[in-house]
Amino acid sequence: MSTALPPYETASADLPGGQVVVVADPLTGAVVASGYKPLEATFAFLTPAEQARGHRPAPRGGGATAAAVDALRRYADGDVHALDSVDVSQPGGPFLQRAWTELRGVRAGETDSYTGLAARAGSPTAVRAAGQACARNKVAPFVPCHRILRTDGSLGGYAYGLPVKQALLEHEGALTAPEQQQLAL
């Protein structure tokens, strides 16, 4: 006799760049999906099997999303390292897992390049794969793919749009005044 898994819990918080939706597993407390999209679009990041569990708003008092929402609020209030300790979980092969771990090693206020991320993840020639790791990240901003720039220092891409990426980098102090002016052009 199998027991059905409980639905995922959801919540949201306002950050620089807009509102972030969080989907967390009540069994582990880990964030399994998050981002600057409405709930249904964020929930769609999950596999069909995960989606079959369904979702519900987090219970009053926090539930599985409490640590993530608290970290998001502290981040918005200026503690730019608050997201570092939130547990996350997302499926992916060995290179993706290494790349996502290395992304979490790029500290707030710093940036790296796709080339640098590939090297950090142990595959210096896998620059495109590093870009794919950023594109396939389902738990932004907890895995901070916004901190990865092109080799020339330009923003590159971001699933939630370049204004959101720029707002996060400015909030973290990763862009200098000349960079901000160049991006405004």
C-alpha cells in the first residue's frame, strides 16, 4: 500500500526586479522551483511526476517555504548573502549539479563568466553547457545564475529578462557606475 506524497507548498516575496514565487517540498524543506514568474508558470518547471503532487499555499506560520521566504525578505532588506543557506533540489546530470553548486559559490557582489563557470565545474571547454546550466536552473535566485556574465562583461541573457538581472546585480553591488551607465545605453 503506497502513501501519496503531500502537495508542494507555495509562497512569494517581493525582491529587486519583482515578485519571486517559491515552491518547496514539505518532506525535505528544499526549494524545488522558484522564479520571477506567476505560480503556474513556476510550477511548470517541475517534471510531470512532480506536478502530479499538486500544490497548495504554505500554511500560516510558514511550513516548508518559511526559510526561503525569510531569506528572500532579508535579501530584499540588504542581507545579500541571505539566500546562500536555503536548501534547494533540482534534477540534473553530473555536470549540471556541479555547475549549480559552483553557481552558489559565486558570492553576492561578484560575477563570473560562462567560461569561468565551465572551468569551475571541472569542464573548461564546456562553455555552452555552462550556459545551459544557467538556462535550466529552476531555483533562481537561490542558485544565482544572474551572476554569470558574458566574457566581455555584458549581461548576456536571463530567463526573467535583463532588467531583472540588472536589478539583482545592482542590489548586490556587482555593477560599477560605468557598467550601469553602459547598460542604460
